[in-house]
Amino acid sequence: MGHAYAAGVEEGRLSLDGIEVFYRRVPGEGTPVVYCHGNPTHGEDWVPFMERGGPSVAIDMPGWGRSSRPDAGRFDYSMHGLSAFLERCLDELGVGQRKLVVHDWGALALIGAQRRPERVEKLVAIDAVPLLPGYRWHWVAQLWRRRPIGEILNRTTSRASLNLLLRQARGDRSPMPPEFVDSIWNYWDKGTQRAILALYRHADPPRLAAAGRDLGKLACPSLVLWGDRDIYLPTKFAHSYADVLPDAQLDIRGGAGNWPWIDDPSVIDRVLSFVS
């Protein structure tokens, strides 16, 4: 079912290796912004940005949102597998030069970016999973990483418990907007639950650090934007990203959580003005 968007956000699908991938796109001249979502959300996160910005694309990664959910036996849900698949999707869509905006697990796009840094004209990292030394997973991720605890946690999640859990992600711990909760709950099925477990179980802290060892090659102008009340991703990793990226500005948002633009809508203006 299509959605009504402002400012020409189009929906499309492509097929790669028999996997159907859903994406949103704003066509236009110039270098597109590639928006990369985290977990447990999907490309809908970026609609408020896409409606007001220039040419852009946001893909729902396999396992999330409106893309298909291949079995883990035939698809690699590790950060490396997802990153490689994302690069192939962008090739399929004809996206060469790009501006990259990543949030949370959207940081997996940085794996491909390190291999072809010349393609990235600008980079925005928003409360991004640290591809850096010293990170320790937050408590929810620790449960996901344990068998069979992760399976039980996901299977027993209800909309009410999801709503409660997401309050931790807000700066002031108030409820998330109901439409945001619904955007996750509407796609919370066994396929997404399996994808989450596969991704987190591969992502040992030493593997995260190894995956970011060439971040210094990303010499483009970068913006590292972070909510200072993110309980999952402490701000010290915002400083670490800003230190390792050669041309980085740091923007710490007071009172904001893991999705800082929900707590502070001016974040959208900041990101769009930086990438424009």
C-alpha cells in the first residue's frame, strides 16, 4: 500500500538474488543523499528529511520494514553482509557519488564507504553504532545476543511492551509518538526478529572495532550529531567518531535520545543544511 508524501517522495522495489527490496526515492539533479536506517526501524525514519531535502534514497534493508525477509541460511545478516548488499542495491539504483546519512545500525554503510571513500562527498553520523574500540553492548542487545533469551524476548514483545521499551530511547523518557511505535510494530514479525538476532550475534565488540579501522580514509566533511541522553550509545563515541574522521564537526544535542530528531526537530534542519 502506498503512502502520501509531500515533495515528491517516490516508492519503488528492486530485486537482487531473488530478494525484494523496498526503497523510497526523491529524484533530481545533483549528488543524492543516501539515508541508512538503524534497528528496529526502517526507511520510514527518513521521510521528514526526504520531504524537505533534495535528491535522496532510503532503502529498507532485507529483514526490516517493507523489504523481504530471506532466511538466515540464504542471506548474510552480519554487518558485513548487509553492508555489501546495500552497496549492490545502490549500484542497481545507479547511485555512484553520494552523501551519506547514517543512524544507529545504519553505520554498517560505513563499511562499504571505507572501501570507496572517494564516492562519499559528505557524511552525517547520528547516534551511530560505534565501529570503534571500547564499545560494550547495551542491555537489550546483550539479551538479543544470548540464546534462547533473545528468541523469547522477541517472541513475547507486545505493542505495549515495545512502547514501554522505546521510552528509554527518548531524552526525557516520555512515550514515543504513537505513529513511531506503529512504524516498528507494523513490521515486527518473525523475519525481522530473526534478522535482529543474526545481526547482533555476529557483532562482537572486537568485530565492531575491526570494521571501522579505515574510518580515517573518509576525508570528506563530516557531521557527528548525537543525543546526550542516549542510553544505548554513550556520547563518548560521538567524540571518538569526531576524532577519527579527518574533517568532522561535532554536535551534541542536550536532552535528546537515540532518535535525536524526534526529541529536537531542529536536528532535521541541521542535517539538511549540512548536506545541501
